[in-house]
Amino acid sequence: MKVNSPTFSSRFIPLIRNWPVLVTAILGVLVTIASYLAFQWQEQQRIASQARFDASEYSRMLQEGAQSYVHLNRDVAGLFSVSIEVTPREFESYIKRIQALETHPGLSRIGYLPRVATSQIAQFETETRKTIPSYSVQGKHRVADAAFPLLYAAPLDKSVKRFLGFDYAAIPERWEAMRNAADLGKSVATQKLAYHAAPTPEDRVFIFTPVYDASRPIESPAQRQAALSGYVFSVFLMEDVIEGVMGSRFKQQFDLEIYDGALGREHLLYDGDRQAHALEETVSLGAYTETVDFAGRRWILYFQPKEFYTARYASPYSWLILLSGGLASIFLSWLTWKWLDQRRAQRQQAEHAQRFHAVFEHHPSAVFSLDTQWRIVNANSQAIQQFETSRSRLVGASVLKMVASEDVQRVAALLDEALSGASVRYDSTLITDNHKRIEVSIVLIPVTIAGKVCSVLGIADNITERRHSEWRLQESRQMLQLVIDNIPQRVFWKDTALYFLGGNKAFCADAGLDDPQQIIGKTDKDFAWKEEAEAYRQDDLHTIQSGIARINYEEAQHRQGEHPNWLRTSKIPLTDAQGQTVGVLGMYEDITERKRLEQRLEHMALYDSLSGLPNRANFLARLEQAVDKATWQDTLIGVMYFDIDKFKRINDTYGHDVGDEVIAMFAARVTGAIRENDVVGRLGGDEFCLLVELPNRQAAHKLAVKLIEAMRPLMQVGETALQVGTSIGIAFHEPGITADELIRRADQAMYLAKQAGGNQYDVAQDEVQPA
């Protein structure tokens, strides 16, 4: 008999015919992802622009702070330029009067270093001791002809008094800045230095400003060196400078690093979080670099934006793009499938009519003025344009003439309230000269003179478009609910406690409910599928906890007193604006009939329809597996090839119907004579083959005798009694023998049994039949 087996075309033709559904779904996902990425890119650009602007503002603030420090030094230098005979009391009084320490954040010390010729050091010490006892010039002088000892400093505390007289030129880094300041004739800052007079080890920056003899020229470097009479210096604590000038708020917005002249750890002046991000191999995206001139030194400011910008400026609703895009993709895919299933001539297109009635080309505010009689006495050009009238028709007319009839009484009461001296805000509908209705939001501000309201100023914003958008949004929500209620798939959604929050009409029908509102607050245990409630609960929890959607998986649903149904299910986690999972959305469709059809097709492909036994392909596949297992595990298997003796005569004498009955009865007797784990198959016609696993070869001989004895009783087919026999060939598996060779040997042995008279068995050539 012919065996039906699934072919490539029969399996894949349905998929090929439905390829538009797959294409639609893929395009929907791609468009959704592209829209989401575009939205994210625009948002990142907006955040980056804001961060860049803030960084520029902070750089400007630091630059202005640096200039104020230089100006302070110049002001103090001016004091010494006017008169070199400044006493410590005068110096301290001057510093207090200009509030130098209070108004310049980070300034820890300011002082004066006079230029003292080497030959006059002793005389200078003698004169200075008149006001500062025990004063002496200290330090290793780097300049041959002069020293620059510390003379004045404010505040003058104990830590500074120990260094009075110390020659600042003795320290190379300071002397380099001092020499440059004298040559250039302007203030010059040092690199980051440690200040020996400071009680704490924080890094500091010095600014040196030259003081020249006002009576001498200073046009060239040589003239400036000759006219140099000393330096004003100021000392700044880096941490206090940055935080004092830029404020504490910038730490919430940026991680700031400042480098002196070039990027490098040895040039690092300030690091907000003590991690040099600018020196890392991979520079973070979104970082900005600005430069500031700090008293002749080029400071590089490296701004690394923090999460502040994302938290403040990022939109919390980007997930709506994915959700709406996903739902739209599912809906469009279903529409495409429906169109293909009904073999329509052309696709069903969803028409989304979006009509926008432009009230005005631009939407600025309209401003007008009312007198105490509610008459319009003046209006700007935007009011004329928005109200679609002319100035001559508008000025002098009562404002109530433009108000829609249903709003006149309410607006009149509000106008009276404004005339009483209270500011009023309200929304209203206006009718233009062209009988067009526009929605406006109006603010009325009373204008008073000498405590009396003389007029009212009105400011109107056109909100027509916003109102129309609200109506369209409501229509869109109603349309979405209509779509969900009319698709064949069952749709439901639950909260994190797995209580139902809603469902479409198809799902409520499965649940045996008339109204979707009845499902709210129930669980799966309340419905006909309560046997699956715990399994559904575990699936829902996994989706909620993992945050990963499960799409198109198949599962059986058991209902009390009914056969199980097969469902194709999808479950998607629902999240709120903060990205927190707040529930689960489920969809499923009933595929029971398709499953039953697949099972019938699978059975037809593997089993003989007449005898119910495995067909040739099925049997050969099992034989191949048994041969492989016997080879690896060194077990003994045997194959018996047998048919019905003189079956052709039965067919010719009694007809094929009787022959089919004989084959079925023969197969039943064979099945009844073998063990449950033995495999018997019908290879075709009246030929059968039996696969057995044996403890020894003698067991095969006994089984062959048992099969022959099972055929001895007459077979009663209708009114006809038939004597049927069988001839059996036996072959045993040996190392190196394939499944095909095993069957060939058994077939040859059966042929020998038939030649010997039939209704007996024979063993393959290599085997010896026992006596």
C-alpha cells in the first residue's frame, strides 16, 4: 500500500503564502526601533547642548574670577607704586578696607616682597627692625644683585611670622613666575605649589604682580627690570577657588578636572572626584573641554557631565514608542493575515484621517485693552490677525460681541471681577467676523491709577489646536479599545499581584463573562482553566521579574470535563515611566484544530493505515537506532522477516477486501505473540519484519516457533474460514553488519524457509539451526 509522507512543499507552502505577514511584522519592528532610536538621539543632543551651555557658563565664571584676582594684585601694587613708605599697619588697614579676603574666594594670603639690593640687605634689616623686631633676610639668594624678602602679609598669623624675611626668589618655581612678571609687566601665576607657611598641605597657586618705580620708564623689558621695586603676591587654595567662584551646584552637574597647560597627571590642579577621567584611554562621550587664562597660565577645564542631566532633562515616556509600535505591529500583522486568509483581491488599508484646521499661521499672544464699559480701546496686530477682523471693526466694540452665546453670561461676570481689581484667568470660545469659533485662554489684569481701576489689559493665547488634540487623543483611545475588542486574539492584562485589570471581549467570552468590567480583580483560579492557574502564575512571575517578553509559545490548557485545548501565547512585561514593571500583558489564540491535524498527519506518515503497525520508513529508522545501540553497547538483536504463505491465492480467490482483513488479523496475532518492547512493522503487501533484543540466539528460535503456532487457528473472515501460515527468516546482528544487510539476510532466510515448504523458519546463512 502507498504511504503518505509530508514533503517539503506541503510543509512550507503555507509559510510561503503568508510571507507578507512576516514582512509586515519585521517592518513594524524596524520602524518602531528606528523611531525609538531617533527619539533617543534627539534627546541626547538636547541634553548635550544644555550641558555644553552650562560648562561654558562655569568657564566664564572662573575666567571672571581669575580676572578679579589679577585686579586685586594690581590694586595692591598701585598702593606701593604711589609710596614705598607703606607701614605694616597701613598695609593691613588697606587690605581690610577693600575686603580682599572676604570678596575673593580661595584667597588665603596676600603680601608684599620689596626688591632689596644685595649690598643694602644689612641696612634694610636695620630699618625694618624698627617696626618688626628680629627681622632678617633669609634663604639662598638666586639673584646676585638683589633679594625679595617677605615684608608684609595679610592675614599675619603665627605661621606667616616665621617666614618674614624669607627670600621668595630662593624657590625656583616662584622665581620663574616673578621674573616673567617683571619682564612682561603684568601679573603671572605659578604652577601648583606647596605653601610652606600654610598650616595644611593643600596645593596652592601664587600670583605675582610687579611693582615699579612710578618715576622711571617701563616700556621695554630692560627698563622694567631697572624700575622694579618689588612684587605683590597672592596665594590661592585651589579647592576654595573653584568652589567659591563656581559655586557648589556645579558639583551636582559635572565632574570637573583642571590641568595647567597640558593634560597630564603632573599638571593636574583640581579633580572633583579624585579620578582623572581625561587621562583615561577612552574619553567618555559628552565630555567638554574649555580653556581659561589664569594670570598668564593656560588652564584646561575638563567637564564630565553627571547623571544630573539625564535625570532632569530625559523624557520618561520613550517607552510609549516601543509599546505603541509593538501593538501597532501586532495589529497590522493580524490585518495582513486576515486579508490573506479571506483571499481578498487587495489589501485592507487602515485609513487614519488627521485633519488639522489651522486657525492662524503663527500662534503668538494677542494683547488688547478694555475700558470700564468692556469696550476694546486698543489691540495689537496679533489680536487683529487671530480674531480675523480689522482694527476699525474691533476698536470700540464690546468684547462680549466676540464671545460665543453659551459663554456670554460667565464672561460678563469675570469682566466685572476684573473691574473690581482682581486678576482673572479663564478659557472661552470666541466667534470671529467670519463666524469661526476659536478657543482662547485669556488673562485679565486690572490697570489702576490712584487706587482706581481705569482699564483692563487682556492677554489671549489661542488654544484651539490644543483642544482639538485632546479630542483627537480621546478618539484615538476609543479607536484602540475598539480594535482590541474586535481582533480574534484574546488579550488581557494583570498587575504585579497577578490580579486581572482588564481584557478584550474575546477573552471575556472565554472566561464566561458578559462585561469586561467583571474580570477586574479576579485571578486564573476563578475561571474554567483553574487547573492551569499555578502554571500561569509561574509564567507571569517569570515575565515580570525577568522583564523579558515571551512570544508565540505553545501550551495546553485543561478545563474541567473538556478535552485540552492548545493555545499560542505571548506575554509582555508592562513598565511605567520610570522603567519599573507594573504588570503583564498577555495575548493568545486557540490552535487546537491545527494541533489535531498535525498529530493526524504525523501518525499517517509513520504508521500503516491497515494494520496500525509502523510503516517501512518508521521501522527502518528504529532498526538503524537499534543497530547503533547494539554496536556501542555490545548487545544481541535479531531481525525476523516473514510474510503470509500463499497470500496471492487468497487475494485472487476471495478478493482484496478479504485479503486486507487477513493482513489486519495476521498483524493482530503477531502483536499478541511478542513482547511490548519488540518492534514489528509492515514493510508492504503481506511482508512484515520484527526487531527483537535477545538474551541469546536460542530465544529467537523459540519466538519463531511461537509466531508459527499463533497462526494455526483458522481465521474467520465473514463466512469464510481460512487456514493461514507464515514463513520466517531470522538474522542476527554481528559487528560490521548494517541495517540493510541485516534485513537482506533475514529476507534470504525467509526465502529458504518457503522453498522448504513454508510454515516454518530458517536462519541466515552464517547461523546453524539447532536440532
